[in-house]
Amino acid sequence: MNNNIINNNYAPIMHYNSIHSNELLPTNSNTTILLVAIVKLENNYIREWVEHYKSIKVNKIVICDNNYIGGEIIEEPIQDYINSGFVIIDKFAYDKSHLQERCYQRNYVKYFNEYDWLTFLDIDEFIYLEEGSGYTTIQQFLDEPIFNDTDNIILTWKYYDDNGIIDVKDGNYSVLKRFTHHRFENKGDPNSLSKAIYRGKVNRNYIVGNHCIQGFQDYNGRKYVFRKADGRIMKFKGIGWCFYNSNNTHFPVSIHHFETKSISEYINNKIKKHKFNSKYSLKHFFDKNNVTQEKVDYLKKELGELLKLPHIDIRPFKEMLNNKSKSY
């Protein structure tokens, strides 16, 4: 047994500590975990993401390629990981509706019997073994006895904002190095969401959702067991229930989420390249990031191009762009 002690600064782990007697499980585990993701226009970020999951001992990654024909080639930045077999590219062809769910369900059905656990994430989501947890591999976490009965381990998001950065400098696209400010640290994220790690090897007839199992029991009436990352039971609260708020950000394992990145990356990668997706709005960006004069100046330069896009409503930002707002 490793004699490292879990850091008691993590308040909810007081209960969790008693489960494993304050000792970490060995790192030479046979437990396996598969990671599945769908990608679109992520070549600048994909290598760092793959290397992160390699470092915490994820066993294999399946990437569903949703890039435009004639656009980015997802294999280029990670060809060595593909050659080694660590990454598999799924060139799936689906109806364009519900692509994410179709990618997830297809690969759950294909691989559930090969892996002990499966998880379904985005390229801006990094599972983190938090400092003070003592974990160095994802297997140490998954092998905790408290999870022996668990179907879904629910990991909460920790949202990281733009750090006041306006644009990419010197070709440095690293999200882990550039964006280090946890937006809602110590006060809880009012929009906190979560993602799940699914039990494999036994066919539970899961319907894989974007965030967790869609349903509370399998076709045989067996109720699923959901636990938070600190081992506590979560009660099913209806479809979409795992979109939960959490005032406690101190879990031993969580997901560091880098959604918006800098304002220039958000405009160029989200707003301009997803022209008909109203999700990507200036309001969404500033709900997650502070208003500053530098960002206002940058928006003024981009205003002409933004006005051409059918899904962008700049009316809420006219006052800000005219320097009448002092919120920054």
C-alpha cells in the first residue's frame, strides 16, 4: 500500500477517507478505462488533450471525427499516438442530428465489454486528479472500494475563464498553461454541470447521454447506482438530472473545463465557424468572463464581421461597445 495520505483540505473527503483508511491503492492496477470524444476544428488543442490523458493512464481514446470534408485533418497532430494504437479515429457517418449522442452510443455498444470503465468527454474537458488527492493514475481513483457497486461516477466541472487573455501569442495554444484562473473557486459555479464515468464489462443497457445515463434503471428494472467523486450517493432526479449545481468545488477528482478560452479564440473558433449555432453568443462568453477595456476594443475591430452572422445579436452589447458601460 502507498502510505500517502489524502489531503483533508478536501472537506467532503472526510467520509471518503474512512473508506480507504487514508491509504492510496497501488498504481499497478489492471483496471481499464476507455475515453470517447467527438471533435470538430480542434487541431490546435488535441495533442495537449491526448497527452494529458496518457499521463493519467487512460488506456485508449476513440475520437469521432466530425470535421468538415476538406477541412482540418484530425490525424495530423496526433499521428504518432494513432500509430501506437493509443488513439483510434472513428470515421463515422451519421445523420447530422444528435451527432454527439450517436458517437457515444455507438462506441459504448462497441467497447463496453472490453473495458471496466468508459467516459465520454469533449476536447476542452480534462479529468484532473486534484492536488492533495494523492492520486497519480485514474485507476487509483476507480479502484476505490466505494465504487464497486457504482454504475456512474459523476465528476463536476471546474470552470476556467480566459485569464484576461485576448489572443494566442507565439503559437502557444496550451489551455493548461494559459488559463489558470478557476472562475468560481470557493463559491460554487451557478451553472455547474457534470460528466460521468460509466461502468463497463457488464451490459447495463445504458442509454448514453451527453452528461450521464439517460434513465434511472435498466430494462430489467435494476436501479442504477450514481456516486459523486467523493463516494456519496446521488439520487436520480429525472432526465438531465446530472446538470446539477454544486457549492463544493473540492472533490478529489473533477473536470477542468476550458470552454471559451480567449475572446479571439471564442469568436474565431466558435462564433464564426459555427454560424448557425445560437449557443455560441457574446452573452455566453461574458457570462463566463469579465468585461475589460481590451476586450471591448477587440470586439470593436471584429464588429463588421460579427454583424454579418445571422445568429449574433449585438444589441445587449451596444452600450458596452460605445464605452457607456463602466462594468469593466
